Amino acid sequence: MIHFNQVSKHFAGKAVVRDLTLEMAKGEFTVLIGTSGSGKSTTLKMINRLVEHDQGQITFAGEPISQFRAEDLRRRMGYAIQSIGLFPHWTVEENIATVPQLLKWPKAKIRDRVTELMELLHLDPNQFRQRYPHQLSGGQQQRVGVARALASDPEVLLMDEPFGALDPVTRATLQQEVARIHQLTNRTIVLVTHDIDEALSLADRIVLLNEGRVIQQGTPLEMLTKPATPFVRDFFGRSDMGIKLLSLRLVGERTRRGERINGTQEPIAASMTLREALSVFVARHVEQLPVVDDAGQPLGVLHFADLVAERSEA
Amino acid sequence: MTRDFVKNRVLLTLVILLIAAGSGLAFVSHAPNRLISGQGMSLASLLHGIQWLLLLPVLFLLLFSFFTPSRPNTLIVMLLAEILLFGLTSLTGHTAIALTSGDEDSVARTSLGGAFWACAALSLLIASDAISRFTKNHTWRILLNVQVILPVVALIVSGQLSELSLLKEYDNRSDVFNDALLQHLSILFGTLIPAILLGLPLGIICHRSARWQTPILSVLNIIQTVPSIALFGLLLAPLAGLAKSFPWLAEHGVSGIGLTPAIIALVLYSLLPLVRGVIAGLNSVPSGVIESARGMGMNRVQVFYKVQIPIALPVILTGVRIVAVQTVGMAMVAALIGAGGFGAIMFQGLLSSALDLVLLGVIPVVLMAVVVDGFFKFLVSMLETSRR
């Protein structure tokens, strides 16, 4: 979908991005991660030409992006940023309808699309349609921001630290929303973050950047288990790496199916991560937990010892 | 302790000032003709028998400063102030009629004194303070403030005040007055329109380029420091020269004196506050908003007209408001170079030491400034209520 070939960018003679070669496949969720100044934001903005690259080539849908008119290119890509950037003088509806308006969609189609998106992001259309951004909470504003980015059903969704300014609870909810939207629409998403847990839980593929270069790219599991350099190991954390690994696995994968335990313990859901399950083990001082599936039916038992088991890796 | 006892300190202060002014200064002054300075008469000497009831609102207002300013209470305070204003104004009219004993052609003059002006101003302040406590809605505030003056307007229209010197001066000069009003308004709009047409692009240039901002603002700053009379004088020679060498310009009204130099000078004075307003307005647009506008695929022109200008508009309009009020005031001085307007009436009054004639020139200008100020404030608040 998006391909970087030997791309470089200099600001005032200093290289911000150097010899970047990247491939973002169609339908893939790519997370660009790195410390501040690593060039991750610049990389993202080069995709929709908010920043023009000065060496190499970036292609989108098989064509070099320089072949597109910048405005046309941007209208084919959704864009959401940390400060949200909602237009304060427009209602929620007008904000979401920004790109469809620019594309001159018919009025009825825009209206239906806004309703659809507000429902997708759990914003009650009747209640919020005519509100102004300042009348919404931070989380609601970011929901509108995401809805606006999705409005014209873009082929690519670009997100620049979209949840950076939100409190942890709201951030987690919105991360789940984005993951759900990704599964639902199978859209190509590129997200920039410096939050390692966010990257691990959302990404199909993580690209770790430092000083404008790709240090390593791969699946979240590869980044944790096969770090290419000591920098990667340090970045993803030496001490709590095990915990991070657990957060990539679901309870259902390690449950001993069919087993039952006696007692009145409250069961845990199979869709919970092992990291959360670990927390439940420690809090309850137990070594076995009953597991139920999504429908609430008993599935089996999760044993504490199985948390360290290798069998699901195979 | 006193904090619990006095519930509305603002009201108490204003009422005490009102009592002091009403008892200390002359309420009206009377002269056999307009050339002789008048004899002051106190408020107490004008009140006979039942007329003392006119002061009842003062007593109640004093009482209300010890009550909590709840919404019903503030409304009563406003009404009391309104009744007081009406009563005192009507008293001056009746006094004037009594003093001339109904003789319409009398040359005797009854002028309004310091006590009346102070009491009227303080009543208006009390009413307006009560209104701002009563409601936060700008439209309601404006409507309520307007209705406070309506009874006084009714008095003027019904002719009850026509024996007062101020209205006699108006009667004698109503043509001149109406001309002055037109001239003053044409100076105002003649200044505002070119000032906005020049100031907006200058402000945008300053916002876009730091290199131009310093020199442009420095030049405008220097212009602002030149005294207005000096600027009128400075324009006199070049404009007269222009008109002489290009008769076509002279035919279209360009000359060293009159409306042209006045408007040029007033436009020059307007530019600094306007340009500053435009810069401040454009700077008030969050960078994230502009970034997402571009990221959504708006081109430069769309970002400017759909995003930057609408968001900056309240601040820009505040700049225009300052300029409009400033122009209404400075246009008075423009009368010195023959631009006309209320300044002409005021200077005529000053030169012939006719105080009422001076007031006839000054009061409408004050009113005009208040109206212009209120109009722009209203516009800004309408824009802001929908978004902030």
C-alpha cells in the first residue's frame, strides 16, 4: 500500500530521517515507535506530504506520491493527531463531514455517513450531532477526531500519537475502539506513538526508529523475543519483558479445556490477556482460575504454572 | 462582620455617591439669557410637598444594599434606579417650565447642573450593574439597558423637557444638528471601510512574515504617537499640492482641508489597533487545528477562509470595535480642519462660551460611542457563544 524506498529528510542541514526503506502492506496495522526526535512523526507526515521528503521515493497504491496533488492525496488518507485539532467553530457533524464536504458528496449521503460513524464510535448522534467541540470531554473529542479521519472511508488511516493527551482509562477504551475498527474494516493504519504498551497491543508490525533510522521491524512478539540490538532490548524493557510478553497472549490460548474446579470463584474471560490474568492470580492468592468463553459458558481452567509454559509458542 | 451586614457594596457606594452629589452640587442653573452665567439651584430647593416622594427610590436603594442581590432583588434595584432617573429628569423639565412661567418665547435659560448629571450617571450605573448581575445573556443585557433610557426618551419626545436650555439649543439648530450627525457618521464609515481594507491585508502579511512584521508595526507605532492636530496639519500641504497639480482630484473633493485629510488621518490612526487585532486573532488559531485542516486535504485558500479567519474573527472584531470607538471620538477634532460633525457644534459652543451648545455636541458623540461599542460587543458575543 505504502512503500518507502531509501527516503531521507533533512531539516536545516540535519538529517531527521535517513535511508528509510519500509513497506506497509494493505490492511496492516503498522506502529512507528521511538523516542522523541527519532523521526517517527516526520515519517508519518511524509506519507501525506505535510512534510515533503527530499531523497528517495515514497509510493502510495503503486504511484509515487509526488504524482498526486497534495490535497487529493490527503483526502484519500484519514488523519488524526494528538491535539485532535477539531475545528472549534464547527459542530460535531460539520467536523466529521469535513472531507466529504471537500469531496462534494451529496448532502443526504454526508448525513448518513456522519450518523454511521458516530454510531461506530459510540457517540449518540441525536445527542452529539449539533454540539460544539468545547462541549465534549477529551475522550469524546478524540472519538470525533477519529470519526472525522474515517469520514470519506479512506484507504489509509494516519494517526500521530492520537491518544497521547488522554487519561489512561479513556486511552485504553479508544485503543480498543481503533483495534475494533481495524478488525471490522481491515483498513491500512499507520500509528505513531511512544507508548510501548500501546504499540504491543495494537500493532501487526512495529517499526522501531532511532535518530532517523529503522533499528528493527517485526511483529510485537519478534520485537520482544528476538531483539536485534541491545538498544531494542532496552527500549522494550529488560525487567518487565516477561509481563509484556504475557500481554500479547490471551487466556483462552493457555486454558486447559474441559477441566472444572470446585468452589465459587468468579470466572475470568477467555478474551482477557495473560497479563491481566496474572494480576488476578496475585490478587486472589490462587493457582487456578475458572475460565468462561465470550458467551459466559464454562470453558476450562487456567493454571498459574501454564503462564510460563512454552507450548503455545510452537 | 460588616461583610455579612452589607450584602451589595457596589450598590451602597453608588447610592452614597448619589446622595453626596445630589445634596452638594447645583441641580439646575437658571439665567435670564444665554450670555449670562446662571444661578445654581440645589435639589432641595426645587422639591415642594409631594415632590419629595421622588427621593423615595433613593431610600429603597439604600435598603437594598443590605439585602442579598438575588435575581428578583436585582430586578427591583434596576426598576428603582429607572424610576429615580425618570423622576429626576422630569423634575428638571417641570422646573424649567415653572421658571419661564410657560412663556414659550422667553430668553431665560434653565441648564442642567452637576448634581443632575451626576445623579443621572449614577442611576444608570446602578441599573447597569443590576442588569449584569441579573443575566449573563448579552442580548438580554442590551435590551434591558435600552429600556432603562426609554422613559427619558419618552419625556423628550412628549415635549416635557423642551424648556430646558439643552433642548432649546437643539430646537434652534436642529438642521445643523442633523447635518452634523450625517457628517459624523460619514466620517466614521468613511474611516472604517478603508481602514479594514488596508488593515486586514497588512495584518495578514505581518502574521505570515516575521521579516515584515517589525517594520510595519514600527511605522504604525510612530504614526500613533503623532498628535492628531499635528497630523491634520502635516497632511494639509501635500494634499493641497496634489489638488492643485491634479484638478481631477480636486473635482472629486480632495483638498488640504475638509473631509479628505480628516479621513486619511483617522485611517492612519486606525491601522495600528486593527493590524494588532488581526495578528492577535490569527495567532489565536491553534497550530493543531491548522495542521489537521491541511492534513484533511484543504488547500491554503480553504484553510484561510474556512478555518483561520472564522476562528480569528472575534479577536479581529474586537480590534474593529476599538477603532470604531476611537474614530467617533477623534472625529471631534477633525472639525478643526473643516470636516464638520459634532465637533463643529462643540467648538462653536466653546468659542461662544455656551456650555449647553458644547453639551449638544458632546452628548450625541458619547451616545454614539456607547452604541457603536455595544454593537460590536454584541457581534463578538454572538460569535463566541456558539463556540466557547
